[in-house]
Amino acid sequence: MKLVTNAIILIVLPLILSMNSCVTVDETGTEKPPYGYELGKTKGYQDGHGGLSRTPSKHEVSYSETDRADFFRGYEDGYNEGIKPGASAPVVEEKQASGLVPQKVINDCIDALEKQIPDTDIMLISAKRGEASYIVDLAVRGVEKPWRCYHDGTRCTGTEYQGEG
């Protein structure tokens, strides 16, 4: 019995000890992927240098939640480095909003102008959407230049004569 126990110890013990031993891996020639600050700096530089908007959240799949603060800090530093000194901001073409102007907007502008200039004939010249409001141009019979009305979608915010005087 003692012989069996000794045999088991001599066979099993080395197996158990070999499972707990450390294995060294040669990492020469392999590069760790960047993470945290380094990854943020790389992504930020690419966005800044490419003229893209400062939007670190678009890279959220690239970093873990634990690296988030480091990533954002690195992104900001990289973005600032990527922007060329003295370079102007990217040119964004301003496009006029499209779509019909509601009849209520036109009627509100005519009513507002009738309060300013009572007993006159007022005619619509044009109505269009501006960037943040509606712009309605109105003609008044007997007046050389048109009047312009601004409307925010709920009420008339002002009128102005487009000529002198």
C-alpha cells in the first residue's frame, strides 16, 4: 500500500506542480494595441488632422468603460495636435431650409403690418423659410419698396421696411 502511495505521489505530484508553473512568453516583435490615453490621442489626432468634428463618442466601441476618462483626455490632446496652426475652420455651405410656409405665418405677418399701416392694400411678394425663422416679404400699395416680416413659427417677431425712411 505504501508502494502505491509513493508511486502516486511520484507520478501525480510532478503533474500538479507543472500545472501551476509560470510560462514566459517572448513578446519581442509583437506590439500591444494602444488603449486608453494612447488610443484617444491617436483617434483625436486623426479627426483633428482630417478636419472632422470633435466627437470622441463616435469611437466608443474602441475603448472600454474603464478607459473612458483616459481616452477622452487623450482624444482632446490628439485633436488639438491634429489641427493645423492657423488653419481656418472647414467651410460649411449654408443651405436654405425647404418646404412650404404655413398660411398662418403669412396671415400673421399681414395682420401685423395692417396694424402698423392701417387702411392699405397688402400683397404677398414671397414667403420662405430662413435659418431660424420664416421670412415674408409684403408689398404695400403706393409704397416703393417692400416690407419684410419675421415669424418664428408661433408669432410675428418683427417687421421692417426695406427702403430708406
